Amino acid sequence: AQSVTQLGSHVSVSEGALVLLRCNYSSSVPPYLFWYVQYPNQGLQLLLKYTSAATLVKGINGFEAEFKKSETSFHLTKPSAHMSDAAEYFCAVSGAGTYKYIFGTGTRLKVLA
Amino acid sequence: GAGVSQTPSNKVTEKGKYVELRCDPISGHTALYWYRQSLGQGPEFLIYFQGTGAADDSGLPNDRFFAVRPEGSVSTLKIQRTERGDSAVYLCASSLKGHRAYTDTQYFGPGTRLTVL
């Protein structure tokens, strides 16, 4: 069985500050992990994914995430927030070689001017 | 190239009515998925197609929900006797190979917002 927990349904940061969105997973098989972003009235857009290669994954728009097996975490970071980063972010897990994504409940990021 | 498209973008219907939601996947993608996203929640898996066949429909909530993909491309999600609890955003995704590729990525459409009055 697999599950994802995203701590913090709402996160606010100042423009230029570090963005840290937390994701912890549970998986009985080696996991694949994903971060998606959802802008208002738009579909989910893939930011980055971990598929058992490098543990530090770089994605689009300056985001990156680090897979930490010992902590069962896959937190999303960005060194400097932009106003355009305001959106909802979803972490998802699937088992290696499987297709069913299990999503967290999402974190809404607000960027303050 | 073109992404996943879904029509209509919004659908308002009355309780008890029948609705159809359409998904056009990315050209060449053999795998297609339907998810449902309720307010304040992440997407939840409904059904997975590999080609024309439903390889996994374990997420469909009950027999009022049905989906088809007759030619292995466009898919239609059908909901009979709609209930207010069916109100949600229905998301479609496609991927190149599905479970046949370990690193396959799902690409999502913008969704159809269904409101049942």
C-alpha cells in the first residue's frame, strides 16, 4: 500500500524567500515520486520526478527535490520565490513499474510581495 | 505539441441526469487514466486504459460510472443517474506506454468541472 502526506495545506512565503513544501510517503515497494503544480483553472503540470536515479532531482522553474529514504521524504524546495510560483502543489507516489498515482491533499503556496 | 484536452470544461446538470465527459489524449500515448478531484483533495484514481481495454477500473466508485476508449485514443467517462456527491473536477491523463515503462510520466488535461444540482 502507498500513501502521501503533505504537511501544511497552506504555506505563505515572501517574494525572494526560500520555498519549502513538505512531502512524506509510505510505500511497500520502491517508490517513484512526483511533484505537480496546479494553477487556477489549469491541469496538473509536472515539476519533477524521482525514479530511483539521482536522489537530488532538479525540475522546471528552479524547483528541486531530494529523495531521502531514511526519512521517507521528498520535500520540494526553491531558493527564491517568485510571485508566479503562487499555485497549488501536489506530491504523488507510485510503485516502481506501476501506473496508479497516489496523490497528497495538496499545499497551496501564497507568495507575499 | 498538443497536450491532453478535455471537454466540456464545465458541466452543470441536475440530479438524476446522465453526463458524458470526453478526453483527447496526447497523440501516440497508449495509456489513459481518469482521476477525480474533490474540493480540497488531491486527485483520486478512477480507471486506467491500456489501448482500448480497461486494465484497471478499481477506482470507479460504483456501477453508475463507466468509461470507454473504443479506438484506443479518445475516451469518454459516463455517469448515470448523477448525484450531488458526484460534483468534482474530473481529470484525464495520458502516458506513452503505461505500466510497460517504468519511468512513464502521466500528463494531465485541464479537467472538467462537474456540478450536480
